[in-house]
Amino acid sequence: MFELNDILNKEQYRLKLNFFYFFGTKLNLIWLIFCYLFFDVFINFCIFYAVGALLLFRFLFSETKINGLFYKVFLFNLLHNLMLKIRYKSNNRYKDTQ
């Protein structure tokens, strides 16, 4: 039979990722740029961006941990590639000095 821990471990990977992962997606960046370009008043920008981001998160964002797509979030990939380049260059400098 199934144990409770096995069921809970499988079910936690089916849950939708939290809001912080949504902030790093291309969909959110496109919405942010759209709101920035079309709203001149800062209050209108904040209201429409917040409401739109919540709606996009609720209805269009469906990434979970089960398929591993949370490692492919746009901004996280950019930061990861930047850190790899920095480490590569610093390792080459260190090797050149020895």
C-alpha cells in the first residue's frame, strides 16, 4: 500500500510554483514592459501591473516542480549564465598567475 510520506512527496511536486518564479518569466517581463510603455501615471502603472500580474499568474502560469521547468525560468537562466562566465574568467586569471 501507499504510505503517507510517499503521497505527500509526489503531491508537492504537482503544486504550482510560487509567485517569485513568475517574476522571472518572459510573460511577466513582457507585461511589465507593456505597462511601463502605456501608463504615464505611476499609480495607474502600479495598479494595472499588479492586477494583470495576479491574473496572469492565476490563469496562464502553470509551471510545477514535477517537470523541472522551474530551472528554465528566463531570468534565472540569465543569472546562471552570467555566474558561469564570471567563474570561468576568474579561474582563467587564477591559472595565468600561477
